[in-house]
Amino acid sequence: AANLEIKVDERTAELQIEKQKADQLLYRMLPRAVAEKLKQGKVVNAELFESVTVYFSDVVSFTNLCSDSTPMQVVAFLDDMYTMFDSIIESYDVYKVETIGDAYMLVSGLPDRNEDRHVIEITEAALALIEGTGKFHVRHKPGYKMQIRVGIHSGPCCSGVVGKLMPRYCLFGDTINTASRMESNGQAMKVHMSETTHDLLQKFDCYNLTERGGTIEVKGKGAMKTYFCEGYTEGNPRPQLIKSPLSQLSSSTKGPSLQSVRPPPKGYRPLASKMSPNGSIESSPVLSSRPVITTASEPLLNKLNSLQDSAV
């Protein structure tokens, strides 16, 4: 009976650790609220957001860099760059939509609405990404100075989950296209923005915004007046961000509440050999040696507890 109790506790702890790992991976692919609905078999309806800010960036002269590099070197470079980008944006209320080649796409204001704060969050993230890019080193090309081109635009947007086999959380609308045009018509290491975004940002009176001069012809849009954000205005306080490095864990705990279960037996340790070698999931602060479960796992836990009690 004692051995059965130990085995039940061990299997329960392992089950919860594996479930947490699977959930963490899922939450990196889809917004948490969307992932929870899909797990419950619910339909995720398309949703309209009245005002969001979208960010696009790509690497300047990426084609030339690829031509001087092997495929393995390109993959390593992109992995290093996106790892750096991902670590930066954790401090901001932005959602990483996707990466395509050297293109990086963010949005703020969805899936969680944040009133008019989305323009601040994206602008701050964009300036931080440019700063990080200036310090980035390409491993296989020492001395190479990487640069990115950034474009942002604000407006309405529709979001929804597309596909069944590999569901994707996608954004639709003219706002997406315009943000992409701001990037493609931008300049290296500058935040290029539309007049709409400029007007939203200007009321905070702390950013160095300069008009590009005249108008530019934008494919599919015609003549547009655009602006650059090149940093901050001295002497004016910067707005409070929704997230900060110290609060980002607590601000990302939406979804089903976590409740503790009885701890594993004394001396039990999770099997390290079952963890991925890069530690990307296991290093998450959500995981710990004390197992936690979601309400979706309660029936299985109750069954295991019942088995344990009958054995005793």
C-alpha cells in the first residue's frame, strides 16, 4: 500500500508537470483566452477591435546577408535575433502575432483591450527593439552592424482563429496593410508611422516626432503624410506602461485559476531527462517542484486520490 501511494503521487506530479509544459507551449502559440476556448471545444468567433496599433519590422539588406551566409548560419542568426526581440517585448503590453523570414509582427490593443494605451506600448517596444538591435552581434559575421526598418499604424482590426489542423490566430483589415506599408517605406533604425498614429501619440507630449516632409506614395493608399519617432523629448515625463519587468508575471495570469494539490512524497524529484535540452519551457516561473493543476484536470486527480485512499 505504501509503494502504491508513492507511485500514485509520483505519477500525479509527473502528469501535472507535463500538462503545465503542454499548456505553456500552447499559450505561446495562441492567446491564453483563445487557447482555453479551443481546449474546451468551444467555437472562437471573429472579433472586431475598434482601435489597435500594429508593428512591422524587417532586417535591412537581409537578402545580401543571406547571400553571404550558409542556410545554417541564417537559421542561427534569426534564432538569436528573435530570442533577443522576444525577451525585450516581455516588458510591454504587446502580442507577438508571427514571424515570417526576417519580418516581425506585433500588435497592442488585442486580444486584451487597453483603451488608448496601445499606441504607447507599441512605440515604446519599437524604440526598445531598435536600441537592442544596435547592440546585437551577428555570430558568424563579427563587426556586422545589423539594422531594422520599423513601421507602425493605428486603426480598427478584426481577429480570429483560422484553420482546424494547425489553428492560427490571424489579424485582418486595412490597418494591417497600412502598417506593413509604413515598414516597407521606412528608413533604417527609425520608427515610421502614419498620421493617425502620430495624432494619437502626440497628445502624450513626450516623444520626438518629426514630419517626413511632404507626402509619399504608398501602394494601395495613394499619397500619405507620415512621421518618424526618433526618441523622447527632454524634460517631459514618459507615460506609465501597463507592464514592467517586475510585474509581467502577475499580469499574465489570466485564465483558469491554479490551485495546489498535495505535494509529492518526500525525496521525489521530477525526471530531468524528460525536459527539453534548451530549457525554454521548463525555465518558466509557472513551473515548480510543487505540482499545480487546472480545473480541467480535477476529475483525473480525484480518481487518483480515490485510488490512493482505497489502497491505504
